[in-house]
Amino acid sequence: MAKKSKIPVEPFVVRVDDLTHEGQGVARRDGKAVFVEGALPGEEVRCVYTARRSRRDEARTVEVLRAAPERIEPRCAHFGVCGGCTLQHLQPTEQLAVKQRWLLDSLTHIGKVRPEQVLEPMIGPLWGYRRRARLGVKHVAKKGRTLIGFRERHSPFVADLRRCEVLDERLGGLLEPLAQLIDTLSIRDRLPQIEIAGGDETMGLNFRVLAPPSAEDRAQLQAFGERHGFALYLQPGGPDSVRALWPEQPELGYRLPDFDLDLKFQPWHFIQINAAINRQLVGRACELLQVGPEDRVLDLFCGLGNFTLALARRAREVVGVEGDASLVEWARHNAARNNAANAIFHAADLTGDPRDQGWARGGYERVLLDPPRSGALEMMPWVAALGAERVVYVSCHPATLARDVGELVHRFTYRLESVGVLDMFPHTAHVESMAVLVRRV
């Protein structure tokens, strides 16, 4: 068996020319690309190899010899270890500029299309914005304590976080007391994850438990919830197994004040990470769709009704379609709660052929899509066949957005009117964006 080649340990110096879509600096050494953690374009850094591959190598910065003017001091003490953020060393305005370049590059190279207009970025709070997260939990006997946090960068291990600067401020500074609480539980070795779900009024903590907590465990968890105003849940199995621990009937929700809407959700439901950006996003989507009181609108991947119910305030009728039947039930609950009788919801597989389903038979002037990271390629022919004048596509992945937009532009009768980024995840390499397509006449 051939021996595995050793990674050289000697530091070397490179000049960084670009940034990958994961936030690594791109340099070249001996004619080969090197992706360098912690380096920015225009910098000269001393680094060491962390991996060598046939097509590219990977390295880690050990010293910045010449810094880029956009470099700043990361606010978080755990930056570089925690995998939650990768761009804290880059000025926020430049982070947005980089993400916009990534979006436009994807449209050019993948979709083979250019927008007629680039929209102004949507910006919001830079810190304490994250109201939805899954935190790993690990009791480490050798350290004599429990770790709580995101995974370490490029590692399955839980990062040892004492606080988190991007988590909702109601929880970001309480990671250490929360870890100390779990240390006292009889099931501390059987509690691998905490799911965070923050409503406007109440923060929910959903504890994934692999063994039943004792009466004393429950009492201590409840006391922690009461002290900090958290709603607590226990999840021994799948999402259907989630049960409230305290209070008996907690209620999580958020408002969209511009539309006089109050939406309720459960801790395992999908909601947008950043409440301030979501409020802007919903308003901008309605504005860009140019919805009028006589319009009928289709909202694909509608979830809890985040966009559907706002659109229903402006349109004659809105039809929301979602693949998760349980989310559809909650969307209907939210419609009833908000007196939105003109919002109609259907559960349907949005990766298949919808032609035999009533909602897919047309009659829509406007269409909105907010698909998962995998995009909505299967829906593109059907979106085009509906004949809607305007389409707004909200995306969490530039590559699939570019692919799908390219389909509508090159295979069907649409033009790409505008695109823009939204700062849903400051300090990370996640790119959230919106595209507006208009039917050609």
C-alpha cells in the first residue's frame, strides 16, 4: 500500500487575489490554487498547509504581513474556531459587496444571464440577529463540563462557546449558564442538541433528549426557563414528539406590523433567521410584485404563510402551496387568526408534476417562490405555463437561483428585470437574494 504523503509543516508566504464562496482567500503557489482560511484579497500572508489535493491545496493564515484596508478586528472571541461565522474579519459593507459579486457571478456563469438592474441591498442589525439555530451539546468528561455551540470550522466537534455575538441577544450571553445547567442534569450525556426558536415576545428552547429527564431535571430546567423568560420544550424523538415543558401551553409568534399580521409557529417550524430583514423582505416582495386589488397570486413553498398572508392584504386572492402538510395546517391557522379568508393553502409535492392539481391550472397574475437551497428547477416549466406577468424568486443559494432564472429567461418568455442581496446572515458566507422576472410581450 502506498504511503500517504505528509503535509509540509514549513510556513510559506502568498499574495491573496480573490475570495471563495465559502470565505477563504484564493492564492496561487507553484501554479496551483491555494485556499487560505483567514485571508482577504489584496493581502500578503504567512500560512501553513492544512490539506493538499490534486487540484488545489488548503492552508491556514498564521500571520498577516500586509493587511487589506477592509480588514477589521473580529468582535467574537471564538472567531476562527467556531464554524458559525467566516467573515467577521471583513468590514460589513465589503461583506455585502462580496456577496453581491458572488450573486452576479453565479447569474453570469451558471444562468448565462444578466439583470437589467441591481437592487440596493437590504440591511439590518449586524449582531444579535439570529433567532433560529441548532446548537450542539456535548458533555466532555476530560474537561469536566458541557460544551454548547455551533460546530467547529471543518470539524464535527462542538465549539466551546462562552457567548455568541450573532445569536439573539436574549440567549447569546447565556451559553455558559446554560452549559452549567446541563452539567447538573442526570441526562447530561443524553442531550445532544438544543434548537433555538425566537418569537418577538418569547424565546423557545427545544431540548433534544435521548433519555427521559428525571423529576429533578425537569424542575431545574423549568427554573432556568422561568428565570430568563424562555419557553422550554422536550423532544425525545422526531418533530411529532415535541412537548412543552414550561409553561404548559407556550406560544411563539412574530408580527409583520406593516401588514397588521401576527403569525404563530412551533419550535421545529421554519421561520426566517433574521426578523428585521424578514420584515423588509416581505414588504419588498409585495412591492416588486406590484400586487393590485384585482390580482390573483400564487405563493410556492409558502411555509407558515410568511409571504402569503402579507400578499393577501393587497390581492384579491392568494394561493399558497407547501410540501409539508403540517406547515400547511399552521398556515391555515394563521390565516384564520388574521382574518385572511382570501388566503387559500394546499399541500403538494413541489418536486413533481403538478398538472393534475387544481391550483396549478393558471389564472395567476403574479407568482412568488421561496424554495429551499436545492431550488425549484422542476417548477420552472409550470411557472412559465401559468402566464403570470411578474415573478419574484427569493433564494438562499445563488447557484440554484441562477440555474432556475436561466431556465425562465432562455427557455421561456421572461426577462430578468432586477436582482439584489439581503443581509440575512451578517458575518457568514450565506448569500440570500431576490430576483424579479417580467414576462416578455
